[in-house]
Amino acid sequence: MTGYIFAAIFLLAPLLQAVMDLPLLLAFQQAALLACLAWLFLRWQEGGLPRGLAQRRFYPLWAAAGLTLLALVFSPFRGYIFPEWGSYAAGLLIFLCASFLSDEERSLADRAVAAAAWAVFAVCLAQAFWLKTFAAHPPFTNLNALALYAVMMIPLALQRRDWALTGAMVILVVWTQSLGAALAGLTAAGFYAAGRYRSGELRGSGWLLAALGALGLLSFYLLQAGSVAGRLAWWRSAWEMFLASPATGFGCASFAWAQAAFQQAGTQVEHSLYAHNYYLEFLAENGLPAAAAWFWVLFAAARRKTGLAKYSVIAALAHSVVDFGLSVPANFWLFCYLLASPADAAPDAAPRRRLLPAALALAALLEAALLALGWRALAFERAKERALAAFTAGDAARAEAELRPELGRKLFRLPALELLGRLNLTAPDGGARAAVYFEMALLENRYSAFSWRALARIYSAARKPELAAGLERRRREVFR
């Protein structure tokens, strides 16, 4: 059963990533959780919970899960970002359970991964030559994210000796013209060549390593100045975020909401949802302890990998230095699956039936909490839709009434306040009411970039220099 659920996730997620909305995202998260629960139940039926769950290699994984959850709980943006932590947690579950898959289950999942890659390639062809939408709306919503997917698939296709799929993925990498993917591929090839050289299989072929190095330097040379400047600005914003909250960060996926507030004054760089450096972004969003635990998991697991799939992992880790591909759920889940290696056999294989009640109770609590959060999030989305419809129809009072219940719920209080501010900001003579909501939003979250910018515009348009000056003084007390 577990293999079939995983196969469904790996088959459908890449195809649906471009249309991934909140209900669909929650459905995939539930699928990953239910797959792991099914695996635990089946293993218990076979004789008890596996002792492998308590292996020391998994300690950092449990630490990363707990510390990132703590970062979410204390995040001022938690009403916006909690579904994104669910995607990260789903990846951790996939990594954990994939470490215990049988050969038959892994073979089934591998076939689903290959089938998904062919389907993605077919969609790309259809978009490019029939729908003419490939450049604007690629399957992963971004060409760089699509390129990372293809780069991760190439070693896996080579390991399966699927030359046709290998060629299709190479075509996608070239097609996207992603220099980040090119650097990732060259890094993986360099590690492969270096390993073969040390083992004596490429003795006398040092020219190959030199050629790979030259290609890497050429890729850096081809990087556009604007792209480099943008990345440097986003990296600096991520670093400033980290310095503002080094212990717990701002919560998973919070960079999209906080980045503009930490961007250096006068920087002519557009707002970005991602830092374009996975490591800096994770550090800023989750804090140093969580980052240390998670990075330990990543690099320890990468060292344990064998076979050509190891170079899929290396390529993804290299790509993450200059881009955000692992922030895309479908890519991240595939990466976590590829990252997993078979768990070591426990020295004492005796089953642990006595742990079942505690495991089931913990799983039930987690499932209940996730379902409750998911239900509340969907209810909030419906309230937002009703409020927008009412405001569009000219009924501002009804729009506020639709969102008023959310003001009493801590999780969605900030999104509700900022939405009411946005709505009033577009209404004639609504600036004063909008200012009230944005000031209330700043009381909830002093790092809200949108509220600071909106209030600056409101006070400037109202020609109230004293309010604008006071706002700037308050902002400088937060962002030193």
C-alpha cells in the first residue's frame, strides 16, 4: 500500500505543480501522512514497529522537524505560511519512509517517477508547439525549477539504462537555458569524474576534470549582471532576516512575506518569493539550530548514497546554492525520495509492540491538528472570496462582516487585517480606514513589509508629514 501511495504522489505532483492551490497542496500533504501511517500499521502487523526508527542517523531528522515547527509557531507570518511547513514535513516523512521501502515498493515508486518525467516532457512539448504557453507557464511554473527537475532525473534515468528518458531530460535542460541547472549538472559530473579518477578508472584522464572546470567557469561568465545583482540583494535580505531572529527565524516560506522589509534601501531589485539560495533561505526562515539539524541530514544522507542516484542529490544540492528549485513542493518531495538510503538493520531486531499505543496516539493527534488547520484555512479562503465579491459589488460593510470572525482567530488575524486594509485602500476615501487596519496589522507583526509600505503611501498621499516621519522612525527601530 505504501508503495502505491508514494507512486501516486511522485506521478501526480510534478504534473499538478503548476496548478497547485491550497486544497490540492493539503491533499498531497495528507497523502504523504497517510502513506506513513499505513506503513507503520503494516509494519506493526508484521511484528512490531521497526527499531530502525530510533537509529542515530534519524536523530537530526526529528530535531529538524521539531525545530522548524517551533519556528512556525513563533512566526509572525504563521497565518500565511503554515501550509508550507506541511509541505516540508511531508518531505521529511517521505525521506523517513523511503528509507524502509522494500525492493518491490521502491521499484514501483521508481517506475512512477519515470512515468511522471515522460508526462512532464509531453506537457512541455504540447505547451511549446501546440498551446504556445511553455515560456509563460511551464509545468513547474518556473523554467529554473523545471530544469532542476530534469537535472535530478538524468542520473536516475541513466541508472535505469533508460536512454530515451535521459535524452528527453537533457533536451529539457537545454530548452530551459538554465545556467543554474548547467552548473548543477557540471558539479554532479565533476564529482562523478573525480570519484572514478580516484578509483583509477579514469587514470590519465585529468583533462576531463579540467574540461568540466572550464565549462563551469564559462557558465559563470555567461551569468547576466542583472541576475547576479538580484541574487546578491536577495541573499543580503536573507542574511538580515537571519540576524533579526537567529534562534527561530521567521518560519518556513516566510521570505516571500518579509523580504521587502529587509531589502536594503535604494536597491533597484524586484521583490522575490525566494532568496535564490536554499541554504540562506532556510537559515533565515528557521533559525540556526533547525538549519544545523537539517543540513546535517542533507549532507550525511548524500554521503551515504550509492549508485548514480547519488549524483541526482549532488546536482540538487549544487543547484540550491544559486536557485530555489527545492522550495517547489514537487521537486522537494522527489529530492527527499532520492535522498533516502536503506536503513541499517538494527542489531536487535526484536519488535517493539509496546510502542504502538504511543505511536498511534501521536499520529492521531498530528492528523487531527492538520485536519483542523486545513479546514480552518479553507474556511478562511472562502471568507476571503466572499469578502472580495461583496467589496466588488460595492458593499464594504458586508465585506468587513465576512472577515470580522477571522479577527478573533489568532492564526488568521494578520491576513484578515491586511486584506481589509487592501480593500479599503482601493475604495474612494478609504485611506483613513485602510490606515487603521494596517496599523493594527503592525501591532500583530512589526515585520510586515506590505503594511509598512502601504502606510507610507497613505500618509504621503494625505500630506501628513508628521505621520510619515513618525512612521519612518518606527520602521527604523525595527529594521536597524
